[in-house]
Amino acid sequence: MIQTLAIIGVGLIGGSLALALKEKGAVGKVIGAGRNEDNLKLAQSLGIVDSWTTSLAGAVKDADVVLLAVPMGAYEAVLQAIAPALKQGVIVTDAGSTKQHALDVAHQYLPDHACFVAAHPLAGTEKSGADAAFATLYQDHVCIITPDAATQASALAVVKAMWQDVGAHVSTMPADKHDKLLGAVSHLPHLAAFALVNAVNKQKNK
């Protein structure tokens, strides 16, 4: 069980994860962070987060796990903002679509006492915002985790269990393989691309 989870970016992806973990009883407290106060207030009213703040550093200071659910282009700024506030042994993970970039910026900005685990749940809808979140978003979808040489086994196990708790089928592969695979289907519509990758991974795991 994750005692305290901080979600940076409480929209479809982060919000759905929080709802599913709460439903499963797999998280104690969820703290939401972002720039849109109205969205954060809505997330709290919907039971997605237990508290919220617009201070990224404030959101993560007591967190055991931190989820980045923001656009890839925001990773550098977010990681720089949270790095000084992260406690010893915290696990930072993400849900972004370009894993090598995620690993590169995490290694550049995160302190040595933080553990980063790169992940990409292959699920989504065309909607966004806290009110788009629903607890079954990840059920029977694939989540790809891309560990590298610096990934700690204990942190990897926590993130893997987190996604399994919300109904996802977890697959691991190198970041460059993930990026090539997703790049190969990037010309397809968002949901069709996810469906294809999910099908490919399920077939491989049989």
C-alpha cells in the first residue's frame, strides 16, 4: 500500500489512477498539485484527491510516491521544482509517452536519494480534466515500464504493483524499444495506436 501519493497533473490519467487505487484500498492519502485551482477543487469534490496545492514542492515533501501526469514538455520544469523537496527514498514515476526523454531528464534533475521509474500506461480517452477521470480506465490495458541500469528493484516492484492494482497488465522493455514501437504507430489515431500496442503486447505475453 502506498501511504502518501502525490499526483502532479490531476486530469484523466492521474485522476483515474487515484480513483482506482482508492477503490482498491491501495493508497492512504492522495495529494493533488497543479496550476488550475478550479480543477484541483473539483478533483477534491469528486473524491479524487484528499488535499491539493499549487505548490509542487509542497505537494511532494511528504510523498512516498510521486506521479508526473503532465505533458512531456513540462518535465524539466516540474522536476526542477520538486527536486529540493523530495524525501529520502521517494519513488518518482510518470505516465508519459516518450520514455528515453523521461529517463534522461529524471537523471539530470532528481537527487540521488530519489528513485525514478519510467512508465507508460496505454490507456486514455479524448477527454481531459479531473471530471474526465474514472476508476476503470486502466482495467485490462497494458502499462509499459522501461527500467534502466539505475532503476532500483524495490522501486520497480512498487510501481509495477501500483499499476497491477488498478487492473493493468504490466510489461517491461528498454526505453528505446518502447519509443520505436510507439513511434511506429504514431500516425494512427490515439486510441487506435493504443489498441494496437495493447494487442501486440498481450500476444507476446501469452
